[in-house]
Amino acid sequence: MSVDVTRKILLIDDDEDLRNLIAIYLKMANYEIFHAVHGEDGKEQLKTLTPDLIIVDMMMPVLDGIGFLRWLQQEAKLEIPIIALTGRSKSDTQTTAQELGATKVVFKPCDPEKIVEYAKEIIG
């Protein structure tokens, strides 16, 4: 008998409207969503949560996405797939995010349905 385990996604973005919009789409696709407003908040969440996927914005106050990814890779050493969101079309942000372990880099404004598609590709 197979047990249907709900996949957990940690969504880190300081833009509450976008975070809520993406969360609605992901919930409709049967993912369990956990919110964080910046990287430090995300680090706190990871003390008690082991998500199947992290969606993180690159530009946030307190601790930005690049800083969070760096921490995740170098200090936390957690192997969790990442979708990085960025409003910067500059390729260096994309390159840096990928070097720091981002599975996928998505440019804002982003289509929530695309995010769901990527989540399904990455974690099923």
C-alpha cells in the first residue's frame, strides 16, 4: 500500500502578494507550503522543516537569495532542490544562483503555473 506523501515547499520571498499567489497555485497542485519573508527567516524555518523544494527570491532585505544559497551550500550543507526567482535579467545573477546550487532560475514577473510545472519536474 503506497502512502501519498505531500511534498513540502519552502517559499522565501519578501513580496507577500507574489508569495501568496505562487502558494495558491502550488497548494492547488497538492503541495504543502511554508512561507518565509527573507533568507534569515528561511534559515529559521529549516531548523524544524525539511522541505522537498525551496523557492527563493534573489533580492530581499536582511538576507538575500544569493546569501541564503551560499549559506545553504557552504554552512548548512543541505541537498535540497532550489528554484531561484530573480527580477534581475542580468546573467550574472543567474550564473551565481546556479553556481550556488539552484536547480532552476526563473525570471520575474513569473507565471505561477510555470512554477508549478517546474516543481513537478523537480520533485514530482
